[in-house]
Amino acid sequence: MAEERTAPDVQRMGLQAEKIWREAERRIMEDVIRRIRKTGEITSTADYQINRLIEMGKSREEVERIIKEALGATWAEMFEMYDKVAEWEYVRNREIYEQVNDDFLTPEDNKWLQQLTEATKKQTKDTLVNMAQSYGFSVLMAGKRVFTPFAEYYQKYVDTAIQDVVTGGTDYNSAIRKVVTQMTNSGLRVVDYASGHTNRADVAARRAVLTGVNQITAQVSEHNAEKLDTEYFEVSWHPCARPDHQTWQGRVFSKKELGTVCGYGTVTGLCGANCRHTFHPFIPGVSERLYPDDWLEEQNKREAQTKEWNGKQLNAYEQTQQQRKMETAMRAQRQKIRLLEEAGADKDDIMLEKAKYQGQLNEYKQFSKKMGLVEQRERIYQDGLGKVATNTKQQNARYTPEMIRNAKIDSNQYKRYKEVLKEDAGSLADFRQMKYNDPEKWDELQHRYSVVRLYDVDSGEMSPSKIYELDQKAFQTKTELFTGTAKRKGNIAVMEFDGVTKFGNSQLDEEGDSAYTNFKGDKTTLVLQTKSPKFKTTVVGNHDRFGDSEAKLFEYAASAAGDGKEHTLNLLSERCMCESCRGVMQQFKENFPNVKVNAVSNAKKQAEKNKNKPWAGRTR
């Protein structure tokens, strides 16, 4: 097995830029909120700030002032940063270079690299050139790309992030704490592109930094390969790669194949947007592969293994993507809480949002533990807002008993809904959002819960969504299509046999019955009593149950299941299935093992409460 090698931690280099944008956004937003709260209206100053930040005003002085306050530190020289990038690249490949007869070029002797470095130094020092080559905050005018004033702001933060992380001048956590202390708010929420695409500021910054550093590394690798007269490169490997990158990572390709196979030079390919892969010169017959094929195959098999979460099977890549999604949602929730506090919003509303955030944190912890992932809470707390969740006794004591009581009730209620509805209940965060903010969906969820919990599984298995579907068919048929006693009394059962829907009613036996004559629907969907029953019924409550709705449906199914082929039978009965019908079902299963029987009926516990009349009082 190959020794596991890791590239510089470029996947984290965008985090400082993300934090800078978050802090800058918060301060201006708080200032605008403070002014509006004080006067009850948008003041001229607040209007000025909003227009300058959101609508990109003409005053560069104001923009520069905000940038300076937000940054809180002077620019470090770019010379050391690029020297560090080059030195890391050379050290990474020193053994390869020393195994051939070509001279090893140090950074000082590498004229091409020195020219590239000096040109970038000059551009960064004099004009704040976009080192990541991002098109953020650009517009198309007369067919030409023009950067707006805020492009300088965006590019400066991206370049600062590259410098601080790549040089390794400080550890990650210290850099984060330093930036949080120095940063203020900018009020900007998104980065706009000329294409019309929009990204949240933190997402755009992270992508730009990651891509920019990788592209610098790629240029150095290509130049080294030219000097070594090799056309081959080995692509790096990292865990949890996106599916279309997993197929080629860790393997050796020619320069041409880097483009044709790996997509080098494209947005979605090698060294493209958000790609953490690099590549290094490879000399056939001299170089030793870092990642042999058998090792790569073993890793791919391991990462293809899935774990269940909320009814879905997630592989290694999908697990990390879900974790990132949760972190993003929590950052947005934390910001929402802080802005509500600054605006003097209703205390109950603030506590409710905190309860939601606590639920997200709990779900994040449970998810990470179940998936075997390390929690990356620094991604959540990079906003510098500190503790927000009410997850200690001391914190809970500061809030009203009403909020604490509701949070617990919501959590317990969700567990009950989850037990009955399974994945249809959604996540805890979705459940709370629906309950408080979407009355129509909440009403529908409550109805589903009240319906599905009426039934117990008598045979096989049946999803909550299928139970609800069959219940609705049976309920609507009995209450809207039947009349008289067939509507008011007795039991109705619905059966799906290979997708064909049939109904049985205990008040309907023959075509001459009024229930049949007055039926308002398609009479071909009704199953009548057979004259030559295949299954034996028994006496229950002084009545022979040969006319029960379930018995009729199983007789019908027997007439269609004799071909020996595999079939699926889904059956729902309004009332609790009696012992006679359970016996008929067992006889059917013994006679027709080729049929998968899934059956539910009114739960016994429910039947005791509602006297086996589960639909009494129902309107839908």
C-alpha cells in the first residue's frame, strides 16, 4: 500500500477569506439596523451605506475606508508568499529531480519562475491584480468585461487569504482568531458575476483562493516537466473526491491526457473550481508511483460503501457534502439570530431561532458521529459570533420557561412523527421550519401522521407513504362513491395487486345489492363474494366471516395468482383485521408463496379506543 501523502491544506485556505466577509457583512448591517432602530426610518447615512455597499456607489474613498477598517492589518509583502509556494513545490519533487541527469534548478536559478514571480509581485504591489483570476464583481459593457469598484475589495481579501495560509506563517486557528478580531462588516451578502450567476461571498472567496493556489502550483509543475523533458504527470489523491474526479485521481497521465481525461483547463476538471488535486512530473522507469493501482482500487471500494441517514444511503463523498450543507445552514442561522438581537426583535422569536439552531447542532453532531466524520465546527464558528445555542443549564436558565418547554415539546413531537412517518417526517430542522413557518405543509403533515398511525402492519412491510395513499383511496371511495349502509356501516378494504386497484365492502356481496346498484364509481373495481370460495373462514362474534371485505379480496387475488409468477399484493383494511381474515390471509400465503403480501389494518390499540371505527368523525 502506498504511503499516504497530503498536499498543503489548500482546502482550508478559503476559510479566512470567508470569515473576513462574514465579519465585514455583520458590522455594516448592524450599523444600518442601529440607525433605523434609533430613528424609526432609513436615515441619509444608512441610505448612503446601503447604496454604496449594495448598489456599488462611485465613492472609492468610502470603499477604501471600509476595506481598511475591515482588514485591520497592513499588507504583508508578496515576495515571501510566492517564494514559499515555489519552495514547497520544489521540495515536494526533490527526489524525482535528483534521480535524473538534468540539473536541479533552484528557485533562484529558475529564470522562468523568477520572471513569473517578479511579474506577480509587481502586479500585486502596484495594481492589486486579481491573483485568483476571478470574475467576481464584473459586468459586460459593449462586449468587454469591466470590473466594478467592489472587485478590488473582493480580490484583496482573496489574495490576503492566499498569502496567510500558503506561507504557513501562522497556524490556522490563530489566523482565524486574528482576522475575527480585526474584521468589521461590509454588508455584502453575495458576489455577482457577469454571467448572471451569484454566490454567497464566503463560497466565492473560498473557491477563488483554492483555485488560484492550485493553478500556480500547476504552472510550476508544467515548467518543471519541460526542464526534465518528460510528458508525464502523476495526479495527487485525496479522500472523498467528487465522483467524476475519483476515476482519475492518483494515476499517471501524459500532458495531453491531463486535458482529455482529467479535464485540465476546464472549470469542472483538474485544477478547476474547488478542485484540490495537483499534479507533479513523473519520469517513467525512474519515478515510483505514490498511489499504486491496487491501493487506489481498495480506497475506491472503501469510499463507495454507504451509510444510512434519514432514509438515504450516502457514500463517502455524499457524507462530506451533507456535512458542508449542515455547516452552511448553521452559519446562516447564527447570523439570523444576531441580526434579530441587534434589531430588538421579539424575545420569543429570538429564542425560537436559538432553539432551531440547537436542533441543527444536535443533528450535526449525530450525523458526524454516525458517519464517522470529524466535526469541523471551526467552519461553523468562523463568523466570530461565539456561543449562540442554548445547550447548557446556565444558558437555558436565561430564557423563559415557555421557550424551554416548547423546544422540548418540539423535539419529543418530532420523535413521535419520525417513528410513524419515517423519512416522510424530514429532518428535525425541516420539521420545525414547517411547524412554525409553513401552515399548509404543517397541516398536511399532521393529517398524514393522524392517518398513518391508525394502522398496524399485519403482513410484510408497507411504507408510510403507501399506507397514506391506500387510506385515501379507501376513504374517498367509501364516503363519496358508496351510499346507504355501505357508506355508514361495515368495513371497506382496498387492495393493489400488481398495480390494479380493487375494493371490497362488507355490505356488498352481489350485483343485486343496493350498494352495487347505487355505487357512483367504476363498478369493475368492486370485488363481490365468490360462489366457490377457496379459503376457509371461521365464526367470529356469532357470524361466519365469509362475507368480510378482506376475505373477498384474497379470493380475487387467488384467481389471479395461479400463474406461478411473482406478484405483489398491498392491502389496507379500514377496521382491525379479525382472526378469520387473518386465517384467510395465512392460507393465501401458504398456497401462493409467489405473492409478496403486504397488509395493514386498524391498529389493535387504536381499535380498543375507537371501538374499531377508526374513521368516525373524519372529513378527509
